[in-house]
Amino acid sequence: MTDEDLGSWDEYVGPFYDTAGVLRLLRMSANDLESLVKIQGVLRLITGDGMVVYPAFQFGSDGTPLPHLREALNCLNSSPSHGWGDALWLNAPEDDLDGLTPAQALRTDRFEEALLFASQAGSVRLS
């Protein structure tokens, strides 16, 4: 994936922050951000040409991280190689969630259902 491809990804999982933008949004140091990425509290994606981006869907307007993201990524058996697929999965409307995306459901009282679907998707990934 190249920088030019980000335009088409915007439709599904974008827009995106660069590292400087997410540091300002979260008001934290680069070391703190790296720690958050390592524990899967924030989803970091890397384009084919090495650009680091952070999908905006995972943050509230005040910088609040998406509730239950860490649990969802753990259920999905996420790894850096799955990042783009995880971002797509989190943003795909789910009939069983009445058309909500899992990311939207994680912000509501339906978060447990979204985590259940993440577990099911993660078990398929392991098969």
C-alpha cells in the first residue's frame, strides 16, 4: 500500500492521523504512544512505502481512545501483520449489530456483542 492508496482506504477506515497528529491529539510522548501501541490500546498501520498512520475512527473528538479496542484486538488475535484487516473488520457494518460497525458498537452498550463477534472472527483466523 502506498500513500496514493490511502485515498481509497479513507472510504473504509480513514481518515488517518500521522504520528505527530496523534501525539498532539492524545497529548502524550512518543514513548507513551509506543507503549500504547504495544498493548494494543491504539491501532497503528503502516503503508507499503513505510508511512505510519493511525485511523481516526479509534479516537473521539477529544482524543479519547475507542472503548474496548484492546479487548477487540486481543479477540481478533491481532498482530502488526493483521492491522489493515482489523481496521476493515472494525468498520464493516454487521447485520447482527443492526447495521452498526463493531467500532460503533464498542462505543455503546452493545460492546459485548462486538467482542463476541471479534472472538468468532479471531478463531476463524487461527483455523
